[in-house]
Amino acid sequence: MNRKRAVLATFVLLLVIAAFARAYLASSTGIVHVGDAADYEAIASTMTLEGRAPFVYRPLVPLAVGLLFPGRLTLGFSIVCALAMFAALFTVGALSRDSAAGFTLAAILFLNYQVLFSAAYPARLDIVVLAVQLAFVGLALERRDRLFFVLLPLCALLKESMLLGLVALALLAFPRRRDLWVKLVGAAAAFVALHMLVRLIAEPSASMPPYTDGFPSVAAMLAMAATNLSATTALSFLVAWGGLCFVALYLAVGGQTGKPAPLMLALTGFLLAFPVPLATDLHRAWFELLAPMVIFLILVRTRTAERPGVLAPLVLALIASVIPYATRLVAVEHLYLLILQERLSAPAGVALLITLATAAAALVYWISSAPQEPS
């Protein structure tokens, strides 16, 4: 077991090095702090909760970097990003009881648009959020509900939207007895209280749409929703989940039980609808909100007697995750970027069809190898 962990750690370390080498040597921008990353860097540089809402309400990482790396913020954020990427990829690989599936899942996660490109924008919180979420997935798999609910409120210091995905994970992973509801409500209340305390302390200098004075306005939310909804909106789910897109959606609606589960449908419907009027980047929001639930369900299958049947769909998902990067050989940009910017050329369109077909084949293999419900 220790040897397998050592090999996995080496594999993950090479992936992290590759991510930063790509960002530094092969990307058009290098390692930069733009958008929300610039807001977090500003907080770290002043060590005060002053900046644009809602970024100013997420103090943990910026203040930690500012404290530990004064005057060397780019290095500090890069170290935090690298450690978080390593932790996320190693955790998802180690939590799988099937070694080959664990390595493959780590590689798929690495090729995810949000993960690999985080090395170019190390001050963003996405990869840290993912690493923490996967730690909670580990607690859920081991049924350590007490520690799960004790630690959950602290996530309010990292990012407020984490509450939604972790509540969904808790409802999915733990027996829904009365004590669960008590713990869940208590942890959620503590999370909200801590977040509101940060709001009281923070001094927003401005607000990003659709926020006004720290809270979203109805008119701005409607405008954001109208902007997010288009003919290509569904492709944002492909961008969020890459080669696992269809498997992720199938699991998220409860398809693994043989038929859609009402609770899963309700949770997934809410998590998909929630960011539409609030988030500029739907692909980032959908990945973040659904990650705890979906990755938990994938890892459950790698821990059952049917785990050998998981490898084939994961390999297909890995292939589907590589194709968008290979698209640069026939198009000017990465396939995901072309989708986001609605600039699909004919060659990129063919690459998209191949990606979707391969991802669909992964779903077919996933369903065919799933344990059958007794009739």
C-alpha cells in the first residue's frame, strides 16, 4: 500500500510540475493575476478585508498568503496553488480502492479546464476549493460525519458557495436520520453565521455584478441570467466536466440506482439553476457545486465488487479529456476556449463531435458495467 501511495504521489507531482511548466513556458499569458485573482492579491498585499464584493468575503487564502509571503505574493499564491493541486489529485487517486482507476481519475481531473489552467492563475481559489471538497468526500466515504460537520462551518472563510455542494454531499452520503438533520442544520447555521461575521468586518470598495452593496439585485440577476442562457449553454457542462460530462450528469440525477432518484433530481436541479443568475462563468460554478456529489459517487463505484468495470469508462473519459487539448493542432485555441467564446470553426466542430461521442461511449460503458438492481 505504501509503495502504491509513493507511486501515486510521484505521478501527481509530475502532473503538478507539468501544469506550472505549461503555464510559465507554453501559455500565451504566463502566470498572471487578473479578474478575481487580482482581488485576492490585493487583499493579501494590504492584509485588510477591503476590495470588491464578493471576493472580499473570502479571506482565508489571501490573508494566509499575505501573512506567510509578504512581498512575494506571486510565489505564495503559486505555492498554495501547487499544494492544493497536489492534494486534490493525490486525494482522488488515493480514495479509489482500484489503483488503475485512481490513477486514471487523477489524470482526468488534472486535464479538467478548471484544474490545469489554475496554474496560470494561481491566486484564484478554485483549486483550493476543490482540494478541500475532496477532503470532505474522503470524510463522507469513511462515514466520519462528526468531523464532517465540525469542519464544514470553517469553509465559510474560503468560499461561501461551498455550503451548497457540501450539504448536497452530506444528504447523499449519510443516513438521513433525525440526528443528521440536527447536525446539518447546526453546521449550516454556523457556516452562515461565520460568513455574516466576515461581511460585518469587510469593507467592500465595489461590487461585481449582479451584486450591489454586497447583495445581488433582482434586475442585475435577471440580466446575468439572460447573458448566461444561449444556444451553447449546455456545452458549459462539457467544459466543466470534460470527458466525464455525461457520466457526471447521469450520476447527478441518480441514474446509478436504475432510475432517477427524487432527492438527486431536486439537488441537481437546484445546483444547476442556482448559479445561472449569479455567476459569470457557469462552467466554473457547475464544476464546483457538483464536484463533491459526483466525485463521491464515482469513488463509491471504485470501492465495490464491480470496480473492475469502472476502468473502461474512465479510460474513455480520459481520451475525451485529451481531445480538446489536441484541437490546438487544427485550430487556433484549446477547444474549451473556443466553446466559451463561441468561435467554433469546422475543424474544432469535428473535434467537439469526437469528444462528445467518446464521452457518450464512456457513459455507455459506465451503465453497462453498473450493478443491476434485483427485479
